[in-house]
Amino acid sequence: MKLAIVHDFLNQYGGAERVVGYFLDIFPNVPVYTSIYFPDDTFDLFKKEDIKTTFMQKIPGINKYFKKFFFLYPFAFKTLKLCDYEMILGSSSSYSHFINKCKASVHVNYCYTPPRFLWETGEYLEGEKISRLMSAAAMPIIHFLRKMDLKQSKKIDYYIAISEYVKNKIRKVYGRDSVVIYPPIEVKKYRFSTIKEDFYLIVSRLKGYKRIDIAIKAFNILGKKLLIVGSGEDEENLRKISGKNIKFLGRVSDNELLDLYSRAKSLVFTGKEDFGLTPIEAQASGTPVVAYKEGGASETIIHGETGFFFEKQEPEILVEIIREFEKNHIGSDDCRRNAIKFDFENFKKDIKAFIKIVYRERFVT
């Protein structure tokens, strides 16, 4: 089977980039096509892989301002020559699905979400803190790209969604059905512990749409210890509203993060994510999760067994749920058991089976 992987861009440490690493584990020695690749800004595993980029790699300042060139990405991916491959495995939340494939090829799109900047535009622009003037200037381009995106969606042979939440998005936006295969973690890497200390944990990029401000305001009221791992453009604003019981740890090593996960009383997850790996990582460590009941979190946490949900993104509601959580016992064994459902070995089996079925249907007579 001649297979290639296509991904939006390789210039950050994100969940989607981890998934590409898992794809390479399942299908070793296959090329990865992407718009831009900056080795020092993403996972080291890609340094030994065959990474092929587009003309955008040569644009001065592209790594710093890569989002400002959003209108170029569809055209960059259309320049890729992929006729040598029978199977194309896309990894996309924005641009990589714009590839031109040959008629004989099969394009399977592992979809993290239909592009948010096109289909959840208001929420996206607010989260990225884009000015009203810039937003207004971008709207004609966004409307044009929406038409392109809808047209391109019809050329994709199969969609795989990362969650039921995203499956519903794909159906709503594109009118296409999809199969759900959840992104994985490697459960064995996490330090399981039943002994918890008296602090809560947030692990997140510090961006507006993550709604870390809700947790900070809630913990200002509670006075309980909250540790925040991560960095981002919203950090300065969040620090300004934080009490002395809240500490920002910035980026930490993998070893330090494993230690924090295992010792925390609970992970706090305040955003609406299409999936969200950190709640599963916490549960793999035997640590329950207090999460906003929207998006992928509602599919990975069992209320009352591996965590608690709050239903409105309001500090007062989170305060109530934290207090309820502290009155109840959540078993670490139950958390770990739930996390195992999302282990890499299950992901590997499901992806291989799906690709095998598709390949046989198209190429084996």
C-alpha cells in the first residue's frame, strides 16, 4: 500500500501533532506532507521523518505570523503532487484537506473539526482577540473560503471524526457521515497514584477561548490552591486577576507533568474542546476531572465516577461543583479503567482496521 500522511502544519506542540506521531508509529517510513515545518517548535520525533513542505515554508516570518497567511494555505496544499499514493491519510482541522488527489487515490480525512475560523467565525475571532477592523476586513475572504471548503468536502472519500461532538459538526457543516475513532494516549506512561494532595491542576494553553478565567475567579472565591501549567498570550491578563493561592508554572518537563497529574486532587477543565486529551491523561494517573459539560469532555468523563461536570461557564457554578466534588469520593481505579478505553493500542487497532477495509474495497479484487 502506497500511503502518505498530510497535516496542516508542524510548528507547535499540540494534540494533533501527537496524533501524526501515532500515525507514523502505525505506518512507519511514510512521508508527511505539510504546509510548514519548524523542527525546533514541535516534537523531536519528526526530525527523523520524511517531511515535505509547500512554498509557504520560504515566506519570511511565516513561523511567527503563520495565522495571518490563512488565505494562502488552501492554495499551498493544492500545489502538492500526490498522484504516487493510493491512500492519503489526512490529519486536519483547517487546511490539509484542500489537497488535490488523483482519481485513483483514496483520501481518508481524520478530522479534528471543520475549520473553526470558517464555521465558528465569531467565537474564533474573539478567542484570538482579533480587532473588529481586522475581522471585518477578513470576512469577504472567509466567505470565499467557506465556498471552497464546502466544495472540497465533497472530494474527500471518508471522514473519521475525533468525537461524537465533531461527528455532529461534520454532518451539520458538510452533510457528510463519519466514523468516530478517539485520539489516543499511552496509558502505561502515566504514573498511577491513589494518594492525592490538596491542590487542583490546570494543563492548557493560555488562550481566551480556553476560559481559564472562569477557574481563576472560582478559585479566588474558594481560596484553594490551583496550579496552572502552560503558557500563551492570555497569561498576563490571567495573572492580573489571580489571588496568591494560584500559581503559574509555565511550560514544564514531561516528567514534572506526570508528577503533577499523579498528585493533583483533580484536573480542572473549563473550555469547550472538540475532544481534549488532558482529562484522559489525568484519569490515566488516577486523578478525577471537574469539567465543563460540552464538547469531547462529555464523552471521556463519567459524571460521579471519574469526575464531575458543571453546565454553565460561570465561576459561581464551578464553585458549587468543586464543593460538591469535595463531598464525594471518586475512585482512582475507576479513573484509570476509563482511561484505558483511549489507549494507543485500541487506536492502532481501529485505524489499521479502517484503512485495511477501505484499501481492500478500492484496490483488492
